[in-house]
Amino acid sequence: MEATQTVDIQDFVEQEEINPMFFYKPYYLEPQKGGDKAYALLRDALAESKKVGIAKVVIKTRQYLAGVKPEDGALVLELMHFAEELADPSKLHVPKKVEVGKREMNMATALIDGMSSKWKPEKYRDDYREALMEVIEEKVQAGGKEIEEKPKKAPKPTKVIDLVSVLQKSLEQTGGARKKRQANLAGNRSSPQREQLNCSRSR
């Protein structure tokens, strides 16, 4: 299809009616020169009505379904899947109803509580990208020569037999790690010299 510079809105629907599975790639939209008023009007009207503009847009000769919605003071165009692109969950082989013991549920919820924290997106790093950049840097320093691949550790095979024992082990590891972090923090506060050392390591 021929690429266009337009976003053709076809319907406005309630945002809560749309399954989040349909959305997959957001883009910020900016107004062109002289378009500030129209931009602000659409953004504010969508925010007040709590609706999403359902549109079609062509990017690099491919047509996409997209949602236009307000987000943090801006308009966002979020690419969407067409209905036929999503798998039918009714055809998935998932357990419908399984009897779970009270002890297992208590341990599972305790594990979730123990690992719960505030949402901080910056703490989650793209390990693949960082490893790739490291390889690129090594290759640059080696003058473009082939780099010897580092040996990889084979993962140990695991066989889950007792869910309760697995949850118990996870809880012990989570609790131990949290206590260790608290101990390190207490040590840093009590010793200015150690705090300086930890800061230099983090850089």
C-alpha cells in the first residue's frame, strides 16, 4: 500500500472495552506548525470522554490498525493487532480449574509479597543490548578481528516435584537476599569509608 502522512480515525470507542493484548507499539504524536489548537482539542476531548480513536495508518507500505489516545499531556498513536492476528484463548490448553491447597496458596502469596516493590522501569536493563554493545566495543578495540567466544555455562536440569518445597526454597532465597541488602545498607550508614567505596564500585 502507498504510505501516507495521515492517521485516518474511523471510530471512537471506550478505552476500557479494548483488550490490552491488542496494543503493542506506541509512538508520540506532535502537531505540525499551526496545528497546536486542533492537537490540544483532540487530546483534551479524548481525555474527558475516556475514549480512544481507532484509526488506520500506513507505515512503509504496510497498513496498521492503531489507537489514538492521550498520555502524559501528549497524543500517542499505538499500533494495534487486527483481530485475526490474535490467538483465540479458548483454544489454549490451559487448566480451567485446579484445586490448590491452602498452604500452597499462602506460600505463593507470601513469595509475591516478599518480592513486591514500587514500579521503577529504569531498574530493568536490556541485558542482550548491553552484551551486544560490549562485543562491539571489544571488536573495535581488536581492530575488527574475530573475537573468541566466551564459554557458556549449561543450565542445570531441573525437575519440579513438590510445589510446596519449591515455594519454600524461593521464600528462603528472597528473604535471605532482602536481609543481606538491609545489612549492607546498615553497614554503609555506619561507616562513611565503606559508603564511599560502594559508590565508587557502582560507577
